[in-house]
Amino acid sequence: MLNLAKHANMALMFLLELGVLASAGYWGFTLSTGWAIKLLAGLGAPALFIAAWALFGAGGGANATFPLTGPARAALEIVWFGGGAAALYASGLTTSAAFFAALFVVNAVLRIIWKQV
């Protein structure tokens, strides 16, 4: 049963990663500027998040170009997932932002307890 919970926690992390990208894109497309800026931000923000994750965090660091570990990895995750929550908040979805942040905290604590980091 514990093994199933650990797998579910890793699946949740993957869904949270996708949520960051969706949140960044949503934020960009909800800007109250012209369509060109909306398009640039809506596509550019997720692209920047993807680049950062590919360089420093992909696959728990195993697939990253410059893998981070320890406190640097923790900082990356806080900035990454916090950025997703901040994008939701900036889009006016405050409840969703709080829920997203809470899910990340629960996921991170369980990954630490279960030594999944």
C-alpha cells in the first residue's frame, strides 16, 4: 500500500510540473494588453519555465544539463512551483493558486519523508 502511495506522489509531482506550464501560459494569455503581447507571454512564459527545468531539474536532476542537488535543488523547486502558483495568483485565480501551493508543499514533504528526492 505504501508503495502505491509513493507512486501516486510521484505522479502528483509530474502533474504539478505540467500545472506550472499551464499556469504560466494561462497568465500570459490573460494579460490586458494587445494580442501580440498576450501571444508572446502566453507562449514565452512556459518556454522559459521549460528551459529552466531542462537545464537544472529534469528527471530529478538525472536528465538535466546542469543537475542541482541539496539546497540548490530545493531552491529551484520553490522558485519553479512557486512561479506556477504566482502565475495563477496574478491571473486572478487566488483560490487555485493557494490550492496549487498547498499541493506542492504536501508533495514536497512526502518526497522528503519517503526519500524520493
